[in-house]
Amino acid sequence: MYFELTEEQRMYQEAVRDFCDRELAPYATQVDQTGEMRWEAIRKMPQLGLTGLQVSEDYGGAGLDSISAAIAIEEVGRACGSTGLSLAAHNGLCCFPINRWGTTDQKQKYLPRLTSGEVLGALALTEPNAGSDLVGGVRTSAVKEGDSWIIDGHKAWITNPKYAPVIITLTRTDKNAGAKGFCMLLVEPQYEGVTVHHPEKKMGLKASPTQQITYDNVRVPIIEGTLGEEGKGFHQTMETLDGGRISIGALSVGLAQAAFEAAMKYAAEREAFGGKITQFQAIQWMIADAALEIEAARLMVYRAAWLKDQGKNFTKEAAMAKLMASEVAEKVSFNAIQIHGSYGYSQEFPVERIYRDQRLMTIGEGTSQIQRLVIARRVLQEYGLG
Ligand SMILES: Cc1cc2nc3c(=O)[nH]c(=O)nc-3n(C[C@H](O)[C@H](O)[C@H](O)COP(=O)(O)OP(=O)(O)OC[C@H]3O[C@@H](n4cnc5c(N)ncnc54)[C@H](O)[C@@H]3O)c2cc1C
């Protein structure tokens, strides 16, 4: 299969890269050190559709195809990991479900604000005792009382709640119905009983807020607050994560690309044994492997995105792309530090930050072990063995 970006996709890539080189990359160290995102840049993002990548234009989005959306997340990730993760979660985990399953009223209420560049949205699935195993572990419950849901529970490790006008919350509405007993609810942080806790102190992605949320007798109106069909919450979660994995794959490619470029720049300047270190075959092999693996990961991300746009099933391909890209980011940024020697271990050079930032990619939106599980199940089915 011959593959090339379309003229439109290429031009969009150039425009986003130019924006990120000006507005994000020069501030990435500062953002990491202060733990605060650069809102001055985020407010300008709607001009390029970055805060509503696949939201329809009627609601202030860019209505882009999935390859362009992946390109955008890759470029933001190449410039700043924290901004990349928050933007990926905003687009893939919050805007997507509202755009996909929201009623016209819900879309009108939330999407124009979400795409405005003034806020970032959130999706709360994970709990202190439920990550990979949501069906077995989710305890956050919603029960009907009159015309409202009453939510009680606790979510953990949630990206963006501090900035979110709405937190989509996965709740268990029927504890005897297994995967069919879930519902996605639209919870506004100012509702009585919602507490958004302080951001966690993390290894990397320090400016992307990761927070716990407590729900204490929170009342959500049934008609306005139910996203999609009752009982379909788990199914919606799986569909959302399929798309989210393309996004985390793209973010991983962006982080790997940034580490690769920094390593090449350093290698071209550093001298040892009477010449540039680029003369050593050991360094050249690391450069060759990085170039090869980044390209392979990027193509896998594009393929999963292309399948999504064709309306074909892309669960296996999204899991493969996320798994491959996140493991490539780990290896490339590890070797980028190696190429820098001691300087790679210093905060003076960006590879130290990139290495910390990329570490999340094999964990968030399904660990590498879970991706392998998803892939194995699909492959066994394809061979009539599962
Ligand atoms: C920075 C950050 C941002 C995040 N953002 C969000 C967000 O916005 N929204 C949200 O809902 N969540 C978010 N998360 C949570 C994240 O998605 C979960 O942490 C992740 O899915 C793993 O869940 P867990 O931590 O409970 O690990 P566990 O499920 O407890 O897994 C622990 C270990 O056991 C392994 N394991 C578990 N089950 C199996 C199995 N069946 N087979 C083999 N191995 C297995 C795992 O791979 C892992 O190695 C975020 C997390 C972080 C760190």
C-alpha cells in the first residue's frame, strides 16, 4: 500500500509545527519546572482547531479527519509533553464522547465552551482500586431519585479536572448487570458534593494536572446529565479508548521524535577520540534504530487513524499502534540520554524531561500488558481460535 499525506494534511502539519515551535517548545522546560501550562498558548489553539480537533464546526471545532488529529497531537507532544497529554485527554476523552453521543442540547451546552481554548475537559474512569479492570473494580455508583441521578464514589488519576467545565464520569448503575450496568454522566465540578483534590506529584508531565475526585451524594439531572444510553457506559468507554489509543500513540511518536532530534543535534556537536561522536558506529546504530522505529510507529498510528475514518473496526490496530509507539518512545528517549552521556542526566538538556514525560505512555489508557491482551484476543479470533 502506497502512503502519503494529502496536501491538506501536510499543510496542516506545517502550520501546527510552526505554532508549536513558537508557542510551546521554547517554554517546555519552564512548564515542567513550574507545573503550570502556558495558557497564553492554549488560548490561541482554536485558530488551528487544536482544542476541538474532531468536533464538528457547528460547535467551534475543526471537524478534522483522524490522521490530521494524530498529526496535531504528535506535533504538540514533540514540543511539550504536559500540554500534549492534557490536549489528548481533552480531545479524545471528553470532546469525543460528547460529540459522539451527546444530545443536541448537551452539545450546545458543552462543546462551544470546550473548544474555546479557555478550558480543558476530563473523563473519569479510573478509581483507586480500578484501572485495567473497570468492570470488576468500579465502585462509583449512580442511583435514580426522582428526576436525578445520585452519585457516590471516588475517581483517581484523572487528567484535567482542575480546568474542566464538565467531567464525564463512568458510574455503575446496576451492580448485577456486569458490563451492561454502567452509565456515563456529565458532572459539572461546581455541583454540590463534588470535590476535586490537589494534583498528584508526578515523575513527569508535571503541568498536566492529574487529580482525584470525590462524589458525595452528587445530584445530576437525568435528562440533561445522561450521556448516551443507560447501560451502555462500558461499551462507550471501550469505543472512546480505541480512539484515545491512537492519540496516545501519536503523542508517544511526538515525544520520541523530540528525543531523537535532540540526540542528533548533540551528537553532531560532541567530540571524543579526536572527532564527532557521530563517527562511531555504536552511535550511528542508535540513530538508525530510532529513525526506523519512529517511522514504523508513526505509520501504525496513521493506519489505525485511517481505518477509523473508513468506518472499519480499528480496535486491534489502535492497540498495536499505542503499544508500539509507547515502547518506541521509551527506547528512543533512553538512548537519547545515552548519546548525551552525563549531560543527558542533567536538567540542562531536554532529553531528561522527555524521558520522564514519555514514561506514562505505556501505562495510561491501558497498560502495555492490556494492549497485548486486546491484540491477542483479536488475533486468536481472526484465526478462529478464540
Ligand atoms: C498521568 C496519568 C494520567 C491519567 N489520566 C487518566 C484520565 O484522564 N482518566 C482516567 O480514567 N484514568 C487516567 N489515568 C489512569 C490510567 O489509565 C490507569 O492508571 C491505567 O489504566 C492502569 O490502571 P492501574 O493504575 O489501576 O493499574 P492496574 O490495573 O492495577 O495494573 C497494575 C499492573 O497489573 C497489570 N495487569 C492488570 N491486569 C492485567 C491483566 N489482565 N493481564 C496482565 N497484566 C495485568 C498492569 O498491566 C500493570 O502492570 C491516568 C494515569 C496517569 C498516571
